[in-house]
Amino acid sequence: MIKNYFRKIKHFFVYNSIVKEFDKRLMSISQEEKKMQDDFFKKIINIHHDFSSPTWGRFVSRFKYHAKRRFDLRNFLRWDFIGWSMFVGSVNENCLNLLLKDGYYDTLWSKLLKKEEFGGSFADNSCDYDGNTVNHLHQFCLWMSNTGKKITDFDCIIEVGGGYGNFCRLVRKAGFSGNYLIYDLPEFLELQKYYLSHVGLDVKSLKDLSETDINHGVNILFSKSNLIDVELNKFKCGKILLVASWSLSEMPLSEREEFLRVFNNFSGCLIGFQPLFDNVDNLNYFKSDKLMIESSSKMIIESDFLAGDYYYFG
């Protein structure tokens, strides 16, 4: 717990120094964008719910602070709590080198590494790559090499804790055409909707879904409040890949059980986790196979990205 806390504190200060070094000036905001941002901020401010995780309660409080003061959304990747909670920032050279040397570099990683500057990415003219994208693709690459699987082997992806939507963007760019479901706190669902719509991807809430959407592969956002409304057979899920980068491991055990009562037939998993979070022993949790992943290639390996953390692949 203490080790995890100090690691986040260190990342917070490193992140803030990077923000100052790479401050990004923005063009004048259009009236259309201003209205979109105003609507976004009103939604964030008016969302109210209880938090069983004190850590994420603090992150959301910080989110509301930014919303009330109308920080420019076009630079949201430079907001302090985003960097602190999602490891946005400078490129990890070890992660990047793995991708550059991997056998799929020419056919896959070279295309996906192309920087997406929307959101105020740190990938400016002096840097060819975006740090968070490198981190995501590094996990993606390790999962493929350790399991022998590809993202297109699955019919449906369910991501727990979708960050700002970057992994969804990358998976779509990699050729995944099935339904992609993101389960998250309502405030972050709004951020994902904003980001994904600005990078050319359509998103839907459960109530807005049509049969046509489902048949053609859609990005679906939902939270704990409408978990009961999810019907897996409706989404033509078939083989499901569970994605959870340091997110499922940060949920209280009671909320994990609620989630698994609905989603419990995964064919694969790509999970990153810390061994201890809010006094929950995650290493024992994942070793005991609570997720019941239907895969013959399940494994827990030490993370080469965050010392002391782990990956659960299957």
C-alpha cells in the first residue's frame, strides 16, 4: 500500500515537470467546441454517486475541480489527475524498444505507434511517440507473444476502466470489428465519449443502441448504475476478451463480484495489476482464478513496465 502510494506521488511530480516543459498553446476555441465543452462540464459537475474506493474518489474530486474551473478539454491529457491515474507522460524506452524489435513491427506496431495529438498529447514535434500509446501497445505486444493470440480472434472486447479511450482507439485501428464495451465510472465514460468522438469513433450508451449498431460492431459505454441492463447475448459476444490495465485490481471485491455476475465467460484476458491496492491482495485474487478464464494459456508474469507489478494473460 505504502509502496504503491509513493510510486504514484513520484509519478505525479515527474508528470507535472513534463507538463511545464511541453506546454502546448491552443488556437482560439470555436463556438461549437465551446458549447460541447460547456455541456461536458455540466454533466461532470452534476454526476453524483458514492465511492467504495477512496483513491478513485479523490481522482473524481479532482476531475470536478477541473470541470468547475472550465479547464480547456483540448488539453485534458495535461490535467494532473489524468497523468497521475493513467500514466500519461514520457515514453518508456524499454517498452518502445520491445515494439521496435518485435516481428509484428512492420505490419502492426508501426501503424499503431503513429501519434494522435488530440487531447494535448506530449508527442510534439520533438517526440515521435506518445507515452501512453507506447505503454498500451507494449502490453498488447506482450499478451500476443505470450498467448499466441490476436485481437481479431475475439468477437467482443470488454474493457474495465477505459482510461480516456486510447486502448479502444488502438484496437479499432488494429482491425477489431466486433462490439467493444467499456465499463467505468460515469465521469470517465463522459471523457471517453468526448475523446473517441473527436478521433472519429462513434460511441453509444446502452439506451441508445439499435440492432444495426450491434450487428456492425459498436463502442458501448456503461457504468455500475446500468450493469443490470447488460444482456450479453444481445451483443453477440461469442469469444470475449477481458481488458483491464490496473483497473479491475483497483475495484473493491464487492464491485468485482457484481461485475462478474454479468460477465463470467471470458475466452481470454489482458490484465495489468498491482499486488496490493486499498488493502486487497490482488496477487492472491488473480492466482485463485476468480475470473474463470476459459483459456489453456493462462499465466501471471512480472511486469517489466512497473517494477513489482504483474500481468495476467490468457
